[in-house]
Amino acid sequence: MTTRLMGSAIENPKGKLLEFCARAKVLPPTIAGERSGDRWGVAMTLTVHGRTLESKMQWAHARTSAEQLAARDLLSELATTSEGEPSEVVAEDEEATLRLANPKGKLLERCVVLRVAPVFDVHPVLTGEGNGFEASVGVTLPNGDELWSDIRRARTAKVAEQAAAASLLPQVLAATKTVSLPPSPSQTDARSALNELRMRGGLRDYGFVLERVDGPAHAPLFFVTAFAVGTDGDRIEVPTVTASSKKEAERLAAERLLAEL
């Protein structure tokens, strides 16, 4: 996981650090404190995805001030140990375009054709303007070649993912024309496509919920919705669809869910 800290002036560094931990889904730092005369010394330790970072012992007349100093030191440690290429920020007008174009959904569809699973790397970042997210995505083609997107930064994880997918999509489209494709399910079979994504690691899970059955026995109506759990744990649900059979309702719900992804 790569973390960047931009801007030297940090207001409420302890708050920034705790917010980062919540976004990164890691435990908050452990705090060790000691008192010497009228001064407090505080050090913090943070473990981020297997990497342990420690602040220096920071001294102040108030413990709260010492904690803020230790948190600032730990944030600097996060920035110092960061690696990777600079990220490109998603502009506000680009966000609207990404929402309409849904490049992530198109990338997933192409990956189903290639029978490969895209791997998204999404993580929170700390900047002088506030918290945000960076994302990149890569795929390994059937011939062993690896393709990677640019690193994109946005205010939300979903927008960063869409921007990264938009960066990778042209490469995947070009590869579809040149790489020998393995047998794949019909592109019109949305349920098979969802199964393929789950098998390849593109989804944690997906499923259907029969909400109710209305109408007379000779002409029932089945109300079904579909859901998927992404690799980041986010749950996506689609509006209820209606059909004269459960199988047809699940097919329509699967098509809508695949389009939403």
C-alpha cells in the first residue's frame, strides 16, 4: 500500500491519522506515554498492511499536544516510506464524464471475453487539500503480458477506480484484437459473465433475492433483485426486476447487475 502526504501544514494531525486508519481499514495506532517532571512524552506505533511504523518520542507540557506531535511524526513516516509514480488528479468535469461512460463496467466486460480478472489497487491518500483515494488497475493477458493503468487520484474510491479503468481500457481493447482468446461464455449470458468474474477473482460473490411473487397461480409475477460484492468488500445492488418466471427475472437482474458493475 502506497501512502502520500502532500503539503507540510497539517491541522489536527491526530485526527488526520485516525481518519486515514478508518479509510485504510487498519487498527488505530498504539500510544505509549510517559511523564517526566512537568512534561509528557508520547510515541505512536502503526501497522499498515504488514508494515510497522513508529514515531519518535515527542515531548510537550500537555499530553494532548505530545500526541499531536507524535501523530504528525507518524504521518511524515507514512510519506517518507511511500513509493511509486506520481498520481494524476481527476478533475471535477472528468468525474461527470466517468459516471456517464462507466469505463469500469466496460473493462469488466472485456476481461470476461479475455477470461482474465482485473486487479484493482485502491488506497487512501493524505493531501494538503484533505483525504482522497488513489487507484490503479492491471490485468495479465492469456499470453502472459501484463497491462497496467496510470495511477489516478480522486475524492472517492469509486471515481478513482473509474479513472484507472478508463486509463487501462484502450490497452485491453487493443489486446482483444491481437491476443488469441480462450473459449468464453456468450456475451449475452450475463449470469455466465458474473460466474466468470467470480471465478477469476473480479468479484467476491454475487446472488439473487426473490423479494415476492404476486398475481394468480396461472400467471404469477416474480420480483427479483441482484447483488454483487466487489473485491473491496463494497456491496452493489440493482433495482427490482419483474418477469413471469423466476429464471427470466434472474436473467434480467443479472444483465442489470453486470451493466452496473
